Amino acid sequence: MARAGRPPRLSRDGIVAAAARVVDADGIDGLSMRRVASEVDCSPMALYRHVDGRADLLRLLLDHITATLRRPATSQDPRRTITRVATKVHDWLAAHPWAIDVLAAHRWSVPWITHDLTSAFLAAGLSPPAAARACEVVWHHLVGELVTRHTLRPGPSAPTATAPDLTAMDPVLLGHAVTARSHDQFLLGLAALLDGLVPPLPLPPPRASAAADARTGTRPTA
């Protein structure tokens, strides 16, 4: 007969929820197995029965908060759909800067993002292989802009190898540079990419009277 007692306190979901509380309170640099163990009142070694380590915990944490990412409405205009989806994901990730490091080490897959981007590129006239490549291009731009933004933001954990040295810039100007990159620069780059990726929409057919004028050489009256 099994002895009655308290059910196990630890679970993967509970550990991930505790990690989320730690990151919200202390940032990504404050996340450690020891810190999470303290949060759930267990030994650090007990966590390894449920997660493989800090890197695995970060991946699970990214999956956990993905539930807060809301799918934007699609549009009849493929370009508008692409812009909506990419901007939604960009701004959501920008609100969770710790996720940038996770994305650098793990593939992140949210089915509706891939589906909506691919469908929009197909609707714009791209072939399936071209649509897949276009999705990759948009994704690289999105993540690359976030990495650059993270690099420019002053802080002890910010990497410095991949961005221009702006440490001598006036702090006010540096703040404007970081803020601009957070959204406006992303949209500017995305628009330039789409200009090259998405074929222009065909011009509407001329009106019957305009076509007749063109054949006869008659100029329209004011």
C-alpha cells in the first residue's frame, strides 16, 4: 500500500514559472539554477531531474512566454500582412530583451508566424521556394535588428563586438539612437526588404474613356 503524503512539489511547469519570476525581478543575468532553486525551495541538483540546465531553462522560458504573443489580423494586402506579423513579433521580442540570447542559441518556432508570412509571400506571387527564402530574409532582419539594438543599449552584459563603437556619443544622442532602432529603423529596413522581395501590385486597368483618348490622341478636358 502506497504511503499517503504530500505530492511532489517540483514540476517542469513550476520551475519555468519560477524562472519567469526571477527574470522579471532580476533580468536575465540574475537567472541561475541556484536562484531558481531558492525560488521553489529545493536544492539546485533537484532541478536537473526536470531541466537539463540553464540553457534548457531559457528555451523553456521562451516557449512559456510565447503564450502572450497574440496573432495579428491578416489583410487582403500581402505586404500589409507581412508588416503586421513581423512588427508584432519584433516589438514583442523587444519587450523581452533576454530572449535575444536564447534565439542566438536555439531555433524558435511559432507555427502561425511561419504560416502567415509564407502565405502572404505566396499571395504576393512568389513561388514556394522563393516564399521560404523571403521568410528567412525577414526573420534575419528582425533578429539582427534586435541584436544590434541590444548591443547599442548600455549595460554590463551588452555585447560590443558586432556594433559600431558609440560609447563616446553624448548620452542623450545615444538614447535617441537606441530608441530609433527599437522600431523606426526596423520598419525602414523591412520596407526596403519588401520593395525587393514582393513584386509591385499591377496597375489598375485604364478607364474606357482614357483608353479611347489614348488611341485617338485626344487630351482629356479639365
